[in-house]
Amino acid sequence: MALTKRGKVWHTHFFVDGQRYRQSLETSDWREAQAKEKVLIAQASQGKLAPVSQHFSKLTFKEAAEKNLAERIAHLAPRSIQTERERLKPLSLVFGSVKVHRITVDMLRAYVAGRKSANVANKTINLELGVLRSVLKRAKLWHHFSEEIKPLPVRTQIGRAMTLDEKLRLTKTAEMKPEWQNARLAMVLALSTTMRACEIKALRWYDVDFLDGTVTIRRSKTEAGQRVIPLNEDALSAVRELYRRACTIGAPNPDHYVFPACENDRFDPTRPQKSWRSAWRSLRSSRGSLVAIP
């Protein structure tokens, strides 16, 4: 443990559990420097301070964020990687050239205020702060912010279960137009099997067992979500309808998606459909549909 003065500023240099720590105390007062050094030693002992060998906190935010993402990329899904890169764009505009250990609570508050003034949703701001928090945690600095920076309130809409009559009327409406086929069949599978939307989109024909009347969920949000689901009469009928269409468009191969991507009326069975949002909105706003259902 040693205090040294460089110019007018005191610096500390010490070891904890064989790790070397060295940094500026940003003060010219010797007593204040002693007090700050004791705090740093305590933080290092608790694992809250990055050793000098890592140099992570001395990187610019942009460099640190890229390094942090690169270290985690093997554990993230492609969509999660894309989403994090999107969240990094506004952060990099503000913090890109700032060294991580120079980021302050006031800077974060100003960032949140700026995003709010730009009418950015609270949920989006929270996601961006989540990326920033990940970088600061990697630099062992988040404990300086955790008590001051809290997630913004987000309104959560709670839906309700449809009655049997509502389900029947919605299904009957969905049969009215061919362009609602995907939304209708996806709805039947969701109601009959409790599969998530992402699980339905990820289904391939090798996941479907017509003999046993089951589908196998190989990829889900969690490991617990991987399961074999028995198909009731409605779900099996929907899958058979999808298979007949697959044969018609030349996409019945085992590795083809059950809900293939479609752009400009051209199917690509090697890619899954991304969304049924447009068809679903059209279906719900049509005459006779359940517009009031949340």
C-alpha cells in the first residue's frame, strides 16, 4: 500500500489477493487521499474494483461496450445481439468517447432527461440503461450508480382470457379471407397448445410427429420450455392444413419452417415468418370480429 503524488494529485498503489490496483485519487489533500485509499481497498476486497491488469474501466465507452458484447456473444441469440447493438447506438452518441471510469451519475441523469425530451418510451430508455449497466458492472463501477439510477416506471397491460364464444366468433371471422390463414392457424395452435409465438414461428416440419400427434419444442426462452406437446383435434387439423399448403408451395422438407417467410407473395421456407401483426390487426378490425378483445 503506497500513496504517491504526481504533480498536485495523489495516487494509490496497492495489492489485494495478489491483484494489483493503481489509480488516481483525484485530490491534492493528503488526509482526503488516505480516506479514499481505504475506501478503494475495501471495495477491492469485496470484488467491486477492477484490478489494474484489466484496464477495462480506462477504455472509452464505445470500446468497452464492444468488448463486453464480444465476451458475451457466445451466450446470446442472434436477435439479442442485434437488439443490443441497436440499444448501443444512442448510448454511443453520448458516451462513445468518454472513458468508462469518467461516467458519472449526473451524466446518466442528463442522458435519461435527454431521451425523455425526445419522447422516447420509458421501456426503451430502461433497455438502454440495461446495456450501460452491463458495461459498468463489467468495469466494477455499477455500485456507484445503483442507489441513484433506478428503472423508469413502465405501464403493463394485463390481458384477459377469451370466453369460448369469443374464441368461436374470432375463429369464424378468421376463415373469411385467405390472407388471414397464417394468423388463424397460428391462433389455433396457440389456443390449443399454449405455445408461445416465438415457439410457433420456430417450428420446422421435423418437429411435427403426425403418427404420435405431437410437436417437439426444441428452442424456447428457457430450457424448461423445451418439451413435447400433444396435439388435440383442432391443433392437429391446423398442422395438417399447414402441411397441405407446404406441399403446394414446394416446402414440405423436414428442415423447412411450418410458417415460412413470405414477401411479395413469395415463400421462403428456409426462413421463419417474423410476425402476424398486420394480419391480426386487420382481422380484429374487420366487421364481425372481436374489436374489444385486448
